[in-house]
Amino acid sequence: MNKTSKIRIWDSWVRLFHWSLAISVGFQLLSGETSWQFYDWHRSVGELVLALILFRVLWGFWGSGNARFGQLFHSPKASLLHLAGLFRREPSAERGHNAAGSWAVLTLLLIIMTQAVTGFFIADEDEFIEGALYGSLSGSGTDIAMRIHSLNAQLIQIVVAVHILMVFAYLLYAKQNLIKPMITGWMNWSSDATPPPVTFQKFWVGAVLFAISAAAVGYVAGWFG
């Protein structure tokens, strides 16, 4: 019979980043794809999203061990083997992102960063929303950025939908709860194998990195003057 123990899996900053990004992206998709007119908020939240992404990039180098980019790169074979285990209702237990989920994380970071960056250079049709760097590109460059921003928004919706679907597939089909650890930071380790060690970064390091990220985006966005 497998032993069950409670172990820490996610640090506070990973969890704060995850839920802040989820809420922010949800708001951006809703305000950008509907008739809701949150002009100022759409730009401001977009700038926050970029600060969050920049923070996650820095945390990928100087954060907790299981949040670093070195832990996110897995071979396609490893990802397929993990998905095969999921289909058998026997997904491997991981003290971090699994081999398939790590690629989802990298994909989301890339496409959301693309969305936030292009938003800096464009305006909506009526110019109610203008990015902080709107007008710094040529007319054709602005058109290209707008096209990327529009198409990428559709891609984000697809990837987010797949992400949510897979989380519930783990929960309902494979009986592996990925949501609770992202809320509490802890998981039940039901295995005879000793959980792999994880070095958790100090909280103040995350505070410094987020301050740097916010200051960098704020400088470009003109928050300070």
C-alpha cells in the first residue's frame, strides 16, 4: 500500500503569479472580445500582464527549483509518455510541472508575452485605447502589430481552453488534483518513492524581482511621469 504524505510543491510567488495572470488574461479577453468598454483598464491590465510575464521570466532563473526553466524543458518523448499515463488514468506524480504541462506553461508565457508586447504599439479602431508606444512604428509596422495582436488573441483563447480542459481531465478522469496545490502550495504525495527534493527561494527575492519587473514596465509605460 502506498504511503501518503503532505509535501510542499509550489512557492507563494508561483501561486500569486498564476492566479494574477489568470484573472488578468480573463479580463483582457472579455474586455477585448466583447462590447464592454474598459478603455483605460484594458491598457493598464495589459501592462500589468507584461510585468507579470517579466517577473516569471526572472523567477525562471532565480526562483524556486521547480519553477526554473531548466525544469520546464522536457523531450517530446517524455511528454508523450506522460500523456499515455494520463490516458491510462495513471499519470506520474510530479513535484512541479509534469512533462506535458511544462510545454503548456512555456507556450502560454510566449503567446501572452507576444500579446502584451504588441499591445504597446497599437490602438483600437477609434483610438480610445492607445498603447504606450503607439506611433513609434511605421504605419505598416503598426498594422502588422495589430494583426498579430488580433490573431494571437484567438490563439490565447484556444490554448487557455485546452489548459482548463486538461486540468479537469486530470481531476475528473485521472483523479489527480492540480488545482488545490496551486491554491494552497501543498499536495498529497501518494507514493512509496521519496519525493524529489526542491529548493524553495526566499520570499523577499520574489518581492525584489517583481519590483524590478514592475519598474521596468512602468518606465516604458510612463507610470512615473
